[in-house]
Amino acid sequence: MSEHFDVHGGARLVGEVEVVGAKNSVLKLMAAALLAEGTTTITNCPQILDVPLMADVLRSVGCEVAIAGDTVTITTPSELSHHADSSAMGKLRASVCVLGPLVGRLKRAVVALPGGDAIGSRPLDMHQNGLRKLGATSTIEHGCVVAKADGLHGAQIWLDFPSVGATENILMAAVLAEGTTVIDNAAREPEISDICTMLIEMGAKIEGAGTSTLTVHGVDRLNPTEHQVIGDRIVGATWAFAAAMTRGDLTVRGVNPHHLDLVLEKLRLAGAEVEAFDGEGFRVVQADRPVSVDFVTLPYPGFATDLQPFAVALSAVSDGTSMITENVYEARFRFIEEMVRLGADARTDGHHAVVRGVAALSSAPVWASDIRAGAGLVLAGLCADGITEVWDVFHIDRGYPYFVENLNRLGARIDRVTTEPERS
Ligand code: UD1
């Protein structure tokens, strides 16, 4: 069976939408549960495909995992396997985040190389170098990352780039190492702060959460906890762009607007009226055609690379010309080929794209290449003349809970269509 969305153009989105927990947080928090024997409870989890996949990864090392609505309960046994080889490993990037906790707790790990979005080269050198600094050996063997240590000791670690995944893996190994670890040029994403909060609740000693220097004083053991996932700023921003692109009026709740300061400022520059509700949400109202603004992707607090497709899609229907610079994942500009099918006037040169806004897009069949590109195509389809078929929608289901249901409630018309494969 294959599924696609029929997206009817000409929608104006109006109303209120609730954002649940962040995909890029919950999956790492689930991995952190490996650090403590006993039952950890995580609430406000999004109902997306990646959560049961991560549950399978944890089961493969011996955990019991139950998912009930927005609550995930993980029971970690005293004897864990060091070998994470579930077939789910290859389906999501976050699976690699079991590496740090397994090395921290067991001093060894064999972790199948992760999958995830095809958005460009995703090496693990910084993850491995960090673990080596803590005293482990790390190699890639037969499609797995293999790490071993007699014991882990604190170290000074400088990251070449503030990698989210490397910061998380090193952090989760260092919390159980002997002595003090300093991670410099650490990632500052809100999801890193969320993991730090949970680890501190579990008994870890961490200073500097949310800054580029994390100091970790190793402890002997951690205890299970109950933790609520922070709201998904990328999903929240998707709704903000949806309001701007459809000249709509959306109130978004469940996400901290300060995690989106730069995004909301860009939308103000594009002509939107934006109101932030402290700590809990925001409203975006776009009365006229948006005007073009430039975007540059960078690690947080810069403009997130995950939002680049929405920046391109907004620019495609704005008045004027935008320059969009991609500094994190080079292959993300593949999305532009699909936008061109929809009539966008866009071209790339290296890691820059120039997008000249057109008055209207024109429907066509398009293919989602990753989660965010898929959602970007749906928003573009809402601004196109006619019915746009968006294919490979399983990508969208990995990251957006009830996306079509919410869009239809807010004024869109999108049909999920299941087709039988043709017999040859
Ligand atoms: C996470 C997010 C992803 C987001 C990205 C950047 C998850 C599951 N995914 O991915 O949605 O787009 O952050 O915000 O949380 N790099 C290296 N060597 C390494 C590690 C990374 O060269 O060892 C490079 C990557 O190729 C990339 C850059 O560093 O160019 C950033 O990657 P990183 O921050 O690690 O992204 P992920 O954690 O994989």
C-alpha cells in the first residue's frame, strides 16, 4: 500500500492548535532512561512513528517499554545488553543516542549505525572522539559503532562544531564517568537543556545547561524519574509559517515562544503581526502577501536547518527576492527541486539559494524526501492553484502528530489517499 496526500490549494488557516512534546527531545530522553535501573516515566510524548521505533531500540537491549497515549514508561533492568541491533536502528537518527548511555553504564556498546532523514552527510566522528577522550576505544565494525572502556574518566572536550547528537552522547556517557568533564562548543538547543533537566532530576551533576560550556561532575549512579518533554519548537514554527503563507491567523499553544525568538522576528519582518504568550505559545496573523526576507541556518540560537524548507516555501510566495543560506546540511536544498515543480522561481548555488517570489504556485505531484521537506510541500500545496499530490508521506508521519487532522480542522482540505500497488 502506498499513501499520498491530495492537498487542495487556496486554504486560509484560522484557529488554535496545540503542540505536544518535541520529537528531538523525547527520543533522547528515552535513551537517557538506560542510565538508571528502574522505571522512568516520560509525559507529553508526541504520537509519532519514531517513538515506537525508539521503544524497539530500547527493548533490544533489555528494557520493557509501554506507550499509553502521551506517556512512555521505560523499565530498565539491572542487567542490560550492550548490543543495540533492533531493525528500528536503521530507521531513525536518534537511535545512535543509546551509545552514550550504554558506554556510561556498561563501559561497552555495540550500536548499529543509525538511519534517519537523507539530508546530507551525517558522520559520527565527534561522537567517537568525545568517547575516546573519556577513555573508551571506538571503531566502526560491520555496520556498528563499537566502544569499549576499562573505566571512564572526566576530560576536557572541544567539539569542532556544536553537534546536537555528539553533545548528547558525550553528556550521557560523562554523567557516570569518574571526575569532571567539560564539553566546550556544546550545542545549546532547547532539547539539550531538556535532557540536562532530566539528567539532573535523575541525580546527575551538570552545570551550564543551555550554554556552550557544559560541566559534568560524574556520579556513581542515577535514579529513575518522571519527566515532561518540552514542546516541539520545530512543529510550533511549522504552524507559524503556515499562518504566514496562507495569510491566516493561528494561535499556537504548548511551545515556549522564546525558543522561536528568531523565527517569530523573521515573520514580523515578512509582515506578520506576532504576539508571544509568555512560556506557553504565540499568535501569528498575516493580513497581506508576505514580503521577502533572507534566512541563514545555524545551530541554535540561529535559524534551525530543520526550518529551511519552510523558509524556502514562504519565500516562494512572498513579494520580492530572498537569499537562503544552508550551513548545516548541504543536501537539504533537494527540497527546492520539488518546489520548482510547483512553479517556484528558485535556484541554488552551493549552499545559497535565491528564491524570487511568485504570485501563485501551481499544483503538481511532488515527493517528500524528509520530515520537514514533506511538511513544507504540504504548506506549499495549500498556496498552489489546484490539487497537489504529496507522495512519500511516511516521512511526515515520523514527525507531525495529527498533521492532516489539524490542518483540516483549521480550514485546509487534505485527503489521505491509500492506493494498492499496481500488479505487473
Ligand atoms: C539533530 C536533529 C536534526 C537537526 C540537527 C541540527 C535529532 C534526531 N535530529 O541531528 O533534526 O537537523 O540536529 O539541528 O535530534 N557532524 C559531524 N560529525 C559528527 C556529528 C555531526 O560532522 O560527529 C556534522 C553533521 O554532518 C552536520 C552538523 O554536524 O553537518 C550538525 O549535526 P548534528 O547537530 O549532530 O545533528 P544531529 O544530532 O544528527
